[in-house]
Amino acid sequence: MSRNPITRVLSTFRRRRVRALLMGGQACILYGAAEFTRDVDLAVAVSPQNLSRLRAALADLEAEAVFFPPLSASALRRGHACHFRCRAAGLEGLRIDLMSRMRGVPNFSRLWERRVVLDLPGVGPMDVISLRDLVRSKKTQRDKDWPMIARLIEADVAAAPPRPALPRVLWWLREARTPGLLAELAARFPRPARRVARRRPALAAVLRGNFADADRALRAEQDRERDRDRRYWAPLRRELERWRMARDLPRPSGC
């Protein structure tokens, strides 16, 4: 993780006792899938007390709202992202993106129960979204997210002990994004692989030795998730447009 501006932002949120989970690119770095990013993505609890603490942290960082919508409990609960740009000396241009609800991911309370607490240099204990929830949150329509999912799973496989727990193995077999890694896992864990292959065509193709079919099945999985993400965001984008239009309408004379 970048030490200077990112550390300062996270330390500020921790000092203000904001109930938040680090996610996005900085979380990917912590899980071993390196990604260069100057953004800080956080999932935040939506409560009056936490929003008050959040606003205090943003004020400390001289963070100004950019894009739309403005920060509010309503916007966060509906699934919108609220974006800020830091203006404080040494943080100029650093962006903070806040969300509370995401497609395909449990609500914040469940995310908080499953969080991982990591001791970060210069920050101290930091609440981080779990790896499985991070992978779920990356299943979007954006091209850059799918290679990141592959790297996150590969990094977890590489970091695991020689005899990983069965739930972890099953998760790898369900989520691995390349025929090569699926083949490696199937060779190491044949019985779990046969079990998962009943419901995952990409893995079934690997077991048959047909990597071309596996590639096509993996692309089909990705296409389905991209389509779900587009359909999820369509009404939110329409809502944003309505809000923008309402904000920009001229006020009636005499008001």
C-alpha cells in the first residue's frame, strides 16, 4: 500500500472512529493482487452517528464532493456512490469513494461481521472487506475488474497452507478465472473438483481436457455478470439524471 497519502486518509478515518471497511484497489493490494491506485474506496455504515463522524473525517481531509449525488443516508442506502476529492496539503487530488450497498454483496452489517482486521503501518488496526466479499464486489461491467478477480484468487491459492480447508478449496474451484488454474486445482483436489463441476461448466470442460470450451464457459460467466451489473445500475443512473435535472432547474420567480 502507498504509505503517505493513503495512510493519512485511513488514519483520519480511524481517529474519527468512522465505521468503514476498506475495499477497492487498496484492499486488492493488501490481499496480494497489486494494483496502482490513488483512490480510497470505503464501504460505510449508514447511521446518523456514523455519518456525522464521516463528515468530520472528510472535513479534516478538506475533501470536497465531486460528481453527484451529495452525501446522504438516502443516496447510500439506495446503492449510489458518493465521491470526494481531497484538497488538504499533501493529499491534493486523492479521491475517496463511499458506498454502503453493492450489487451481489450482502448488506453492511453482514460485511462488517465477515471483515478482516489488518494492522497497517502508520495506521494501526484497519477493518478490511473480506476477500470473498471483495471478489463479489468486483463482478462488474468494468473491463479492469475481471483480471483483478483472477489475480486475487491466484494470490490466495499461492498464500494458502499445503492442506487448505475444504470451504476454501470449493471457493477457489467456483471462482478461479483461468483454465490453467482450474486444471491445477482439479489435479490437487479431484473429489471437490468433480463436485463443483456438476454446476460449473467451465470446470467440467477442464476435467474433460477441453480448454477451448472452458474459455468459452468462463466468458459466458463474465458476460452474465456484466449484464446483471448493467441492469442493476440502469435505474440508479436514471435516478441520478432526474436529480441532476431537478437541481439544475431554474427557481420560479418570487421564491
